[in-house]
Amino acid sequence: MDIAKLKETIQRRISLELNDDFAQEECWNIERDILVNDIPGAIDFLKTCSEEEFYWLAEVFDEVIDQTQSQELYQVMWDRNESLENQEYKESNLTELNFAKNALNP
């Protein structure tokens, strides 16, 4: 997994204007593709990334789970969110995690 590119894309996403939909979509596509193409690497990254990186990646959790259908990856997302110290991040991510859970096929 290209961790440097993932981190760079997250930083780019953080710095974008709120109404720059095209650039946001571009960042989301890159993040999603990196995570989807290496589930073990994604799991490792999500376990060790900063809380801020995890928070911003939550924007693509539903698409990642929709494409991978990985219960293990979803569980790592959930567990990591539970361990966050930043309560604002933790609470905000719950919406994204619920979308991701709904993306899992029964």
C-alpha cells in the first residue's frame, strides 16, 4: 500500500475549501482506491494512523466497505473509532460507520 500517497491525499483533503466538490471527490476516489486494493494494508494503516487521519478517512468508509464487503475491515474501523480520545471525531464518525455497516451485504 502506498502509505505516503494516502497520507498526502488526506492532507490535501484537509486543506481543501469546503465547496471544492471536484477536488474533494478526487481525494475520496484516491483514498478509497488505496484502501480497497490492499485490505491487510488498510487494516494496518487504520490501526496506526493518527486520529485526524482516521477522522478524515471516515468520509470513504461506506464506499470501502461497499466495494470490499470486508467484515474484518469494518470491525477494525469500529474498534479504532471506539478507541479515539477526541470525542468530536468519535461522535462524528458514527454516522459514517453506520453507512458503512449498511453497505455490508447480509
